[in-house]
Amino acid sequence: MTMMTGAEIVIRCLQEEKVDYVFGYPGGSVLHIYDELFKQDKVKHILVRHEQAAVHAADAYSRSTQRVGVAMVTSGPGATNAVTGIATAYMDSIPLVVISGQVPTTYIGQDAFQECDTVGITRPCVKHNFLVKDVRDLAATIKKAFYIANTGRPGPVVVDVPKDITAAKCKFEYPAEIKLRSYNPVIKGHSGQIKKAVQLLLGAKRPMIYTGGGVILANAAEQLTRLTRLLGFPITNTLMGLGGYPGTDRQFLGMPGMHGTLEANLAMQHCDVLLAVGTRFDDRVIGNPEDFATVPRKIIHVDIDPSSISKRVRVDVPIVGNVSDVLGEMVRLLEAEQERKDISDWWAEIENWRARQCMKYGMKDAIMPQYVIEKLWEVTRGDAIITSDVGQHQMWAAQYYKFDKPRRWLNSGGLGTMGVGLPYAIGAAFANPDRQVACVTGDGSIQMCIQELSTAKQFGLPIKIINLNNRYLGMVRQWQEMFYSRRYSQTYMDSIPDFVKLAEAYGHVGIRVERPEDVEPALKRAFVDHKDDLVFLDIRTAREANVFPMVAAGKGLAEMVLADENL
Amino acid sequence: MRHIISILLENEAGALSRVAGLFSARGYNIETLTVAPTEDSSLSRLTIVTSGSDEIIEQITKQLNKLIDVIKVVDLSEAAHIERELMLIKVRATGKDREEMKRMADIYRGRIIDVTDATYVIELTGSGSKLDSFIQAIDGDLILETVRTGVSGIGRGDRVLKV
């Protein structure tokens, strides 16, 4: 066995894990590692312009491929800049390995230059983290990091590597597999519970299926689709679960929750049996849990994480396990069952709700943002990877772009991080070079990571940025309109840059769109004429358009405000 | 309700702060916390006294189990168990109080382990409530200093918490 430096070991481990892209930013503590990166070409490094974007890009790489995303940052500010990215991935259970440099072990605790307690700072927002204190532990630690990140309920793992460890030498041996006595995630669901669940589903008169990001993470969209069609039940996908079931299918009722459809929310509220899969009854999904619990429905909850079960809502049939395996088992049991309850009355009720057309909007002179998303869906034939930032545009993208496939919709659902959109598009573009990638954003969010236009230029990424520019921090303004008597405190920006010129300054194509009739041609110019360019579409939308339906925070799911009701 | 939760965890740097951090991050309450390595030095045994509804205790045990460094979690208070806590209490012991303190220590089966002209240090072991009761029973003005270890607990009989 050859002797290797810690820096060589880091790179060799990444190669062993078949990592093709590392998103990162160099600095003092990781100089040895960057030197080793330079000497090889298997692991490609993508230089971002801010460490936050490195982690977001690695996160999107993972979201769009199911593989572990990898980011590399230096100590101190490199690590603290990465924290927002790490917390974002943690909240959405995205598997990442973040390698951070650290000051030499002998300097730790002495307030050295660019020192911070990375392990301490990231502890509450990682699945696990490590500080490597001996080069002989380095390879096994990186192996553990990949294993922990991508098993059980996935999540980010930070490996903090002091600079002297990257210079120290030892024999390299990459463990073929890792066993941890303290970590044994449950995979197979309890077969008795699964049988019980299937019996409950078959006996339901008003059934409903509600699924979340767990279905996407477990690659269980196929099993979910088979199960839903076998049962003939209505289904809703949460913001994180969109694409888990085809969004254009009749059984799909749209998204549930705060900005969910009338039919999805009422079906969630009034069903007698609710099958919840890979989802966690989040406050943005079920509203007030006390109100939700007033309806005596039976709940089946499938999740890989036992702590997600009965956290906010008591459930009747808990099933801990990988949702892909559990759904597969349910399909097998259902295929053997012939008997089906007639649920046509329930469907008739749902169709009545659907007939209210809760997502209808009117358009006159100003461009309605919903219209832009509908056109985006048409022009991309519903097959692009859509990333979004956080705010009104995010909700409109989720509501009006009908995702038929998983891993096409990348957004920060849990942490709600403004600024993810562009770095997400960058990560997705590297992972999916043959697919169209569009970033739906707003004039507020895009400015939070705008510097990444430079990264996109460096690597020639043909991302399309759809900026729904209403000259407001729209979601906050909407709340101020509805709950603060229109006191628009700090939500107006009167010095927004000229995004067209800004895009051009970075070497990209900028197009401004101001009239409804120009939306579709502009999208076609972007996706067809400028297929290989990054195009920044600055679309001036109706300033005070609101996201509806809306369930106000703390209200019950049935207490929706619809667009056509006067506020 | 009060619960005594026993945890076996990897004896690694930072493992304790993961447990303590979990409690503060999720708003759970810690009444006492004790930790020390076991006969197997790669393992630490930690005892936490906490309180909360059944739902909260269920979440606490689930969240603890989720920590990568945690090997096993047991709610000792679910079944027969023994709890002990050690207290060292320094009291003023002069004049008639000197004899009274000695008598109280005897009643509670405490031991006087340090003596000066004016003070005693009394060592007392028992359940948390026994120690509380001792503090109540003596004249509060005479207490100079108290230090308590927090509760350690173990299951009765065949119940064993081991890897």
C-alpha cells in the first residue's frame, strides 16, 4: 500500500465514490486539497462565486439525480457561508457531503485566522458531522459520511478536515463497506401493518392519498403511480412531492396546503381514510393540527423516519420503512384483491369542488404571473427541470407547472431559502446536460445569489431565468395587504437593477417582456433561438397579483380564501 | 410527567453536545443530566431527567434514537427502576446547630465528610426527592453551598441496557 497525504486521500475517496462534480471555493485551509484536485481530472471542480451557492448547487445536483451532492469550502467564512446551504438541504432531507477545511489541529481553539467551530455551528443542521483529528481516520470518515448521507432519511454530512491532516501521510485503504453499531436505518416496513393498511384502504368510502418529498427521495414515483391507479383514489402531492404522481392526470387534485387547491384541501379534510406517504404533516400543508384532528379520519402514515410519525398528528397505522419497498408491497397485495368499494359518490363530490376552478385568474393589460408559468409549461412541453426561489413565484410555479415526473421540480420547501434558484439551476444543469433547465424567480430572490451569473458564464450553462418582476417582495407584500392593512413595510424596492443590462454585463442574453402578447414569443426566443445561451427573461408582471387559494397561517384546511372572493 | 431517560452513546467528542443541543433546539426540558463512560470505555451512559406529555416523551426518544452517536435509548420510568443522586451540601455548623446538623445527617443516612470549626460538608445519596426533602428539613439560612450530580438510574431485575 502506498503512503498518501490527507489531501490525496480526500480526492481518492471522492473518486472511489464516483463523484463527478464538486462544487466549491478554495481558501487557505484547503490549499493542499485543491492542489490534489488540480493534479487529476476524474473529479471536476465547479468554482462558484460564493460558498452558499456551492452547497445549493451540490444540493440541486442531488435533487435532480438521487446521487450524493458534494461541496468543498475553506475554514471560517467559507464554512459559515455554507451554513445556509447546509440547513436548506437538511430541512428537505437532501444527501450531501460537505468537506470543509479547518485550521491546523494545533491551532484549534486559539482564535486562529479563519477559524470557526464548524462542527459546532453546523451541528443543529446536519444529519451528522465529523472533525477529523488523525489522518488514519480520514478515509473511513469520508466513507461514513457518504453512507450516512444517503441511507435512512437522507441528509447533509459535514467533514471538517484540519490543514495539517491534509499534509500528514498514511497508508490509503478505502473500506468496502461500513457498519455503525449506532446507526441501523429500518428499510422494510412491518408486513402486518402493511396488510392492515391495505384492508383499511379497501374499505374506505372517501379515501385520499397524500404524498411528499419522501416519494421523490426514495425513487418511488413508479410504485406510487401504480398503487394510485390500482386503487382509483384521488391523490395530492405536497410542494416537495410534486412529480411523485403525474400532475396532468385526472386523479391528481393539485397541491395541498396553504396555497393548495380547493379540491385537494377539502379532500384532505373530509376523507375517511388518508394514506400519507413520505410526508410529515407540515404546518404549511395541514394548517392548524387541532382543526385537522377534529375530523375522525383514519390515517396510515408511511415514512422512513420514526420521528416523523405522530409528531404533529396522531396516526392509526404507522409504517416505518422505505416508501418504495412499502408501496411495492402494497401494490402486490392489492393486485391479489379483486374487491373494490364504489367511491363514485366521493369522486362526484370532488368533481364539484374541482368545478369551482380555484386556480382561475383574469388577465387584462398587465402580464399575470400565472400565465407566464402556463406558457413556460407549454413551451418546454412540461419536461424541463424547473428550479425556483422562494416567494409568490415559487407558489405559482408549483401550482401552474404540471410536473409529470419526479426530480424535475427543485425548490427549498422546508427552510424556504431565497436565493437557491440560480445555484439550483447550475447544479441541475451540470447533472442533466441534455435537459432544459429554467429558474423561476422574482426580483427579490434573484438578487440573493445573482453573482452566480458569473459561474454560469464560466461554464457556458444554457439556463433560462424567468424573473417574475413585480417590483415588490411579493409574498411579504401579499401578507401585508391581507393582514397588515396594506402597510407595505420594506417590501418595495425602488432601485431594482436593470436586469437586462445586468445579464448582458455578465455576458448573457437579457430580454425584457412588458406585454402579455410578448410572453410566448420571448419564451420561444429563449428556449429555441438562444437554446445554448443563458437567457435572463425580465418579465414585468402585474404588481399586486396574489397567490390563491390561501389558507391563512394557523387556520384549518377548509378555511380557504379563493381568488374570486373579496378580501 | 417526569421521566428518566437512559442513553448509551458513543464516547466521542461532541456526542454530549448533540444530545444537549437536541433538547434546546426542540424546546425539550432537561431537569438533570449526568454522563460518564461505562465499563466499556468506547461507550458513555447518560441519564436525563425530563418532563412532558406522552407525545413529547415519545418524540424525545425518537429524536434521540435518530442521533447517529446514540446506540440505545430507554425510558427507565416505564418500568421498575432505581434512581440515585449524590449531593454534597456545605452547612454552617456552630453552637446548637452543630448537633442539630449531625442529627439530621444521621436521620437521612448522610455522612459528614468534612469538618471545620464552623462548617460541615454532608454527603447524601438517594432519589432526587429525598435530597429535596433534606434541603427542606434543615434551616435554609444555614446552607452555604449545595452541589448535586443529577440523577443516575438503572432498571430493576433482568432489565439491562447494553449494546
